[in-house]
Amino acid sequence: MKQAVQGFTLIEVLVALLIFAVTSAAIVKGTAVPLKAQERLEQKTLASWVARNELVMLGTEEQLPPAGVVKKEVAFADRQWRVTRTVKIPAEKRLREVTMDIAFLAGGGLNDVPVFTLVGFLGEP
């Protein structure tokens, strides 16, 4: 008597590969979302530190800053940031309203979408 050959057919192997591919894609997608959220949180935290540092440095100057917009690039935590400082003079002339918009410059390209915005007030020394 001839023994029957045992094994998987080509269709069974293809179905198993399809199931494995779909499952793997779902696992990879499920782990990518928390990583993106963690990266965004890290950017926001670092941007908040950049904004606070800039506001403190501005507050140590002898004179209040003039009204207007100033843009500059800052290196912090091995990254480049775009700081857009907007100074307004409110009704009380001895104060300055300062808005710091911080954008992350990813890969050397400019990204003018702020990651973090800080609004503070400075008074005469």
C-alpha cells in the first residue's frame, strides 16, 4: 500500500501567511500610536522649557522690551527650535505682555506650527 504524503497545501500556507501579515500589521500599528504620543509629549515639554528660559532671560534685561515681533532660532536639548516672541504694550505702560511661540525645527526644515505657547507679563525693574 502506498502511504499518503502529509503536509500543507499551497492554499493553506497562503492563508496562514495572510493571517500572520494582518496580525503583525495590527500589532505594529498598535505600538506606533503610543510612541507618537510620547514623542509629542516630549516635544511639548522641551518647548515649554525653551519658552520659560526665553521669558526669564528677557526679564533679566535692564529695560522692558519694545513692542513688536522677534524671531530667532535656539538650540536646546540637541534640537533646534524657532522662538517667535511677540511683545504688546497694554494700557498699563509699565507692563509688557509677552507671547512666546515655540516651534520644533525637525530635520533642518522649518515648521512654523507652534508646539507650545507661553503668555507672560514683565514689569519695570
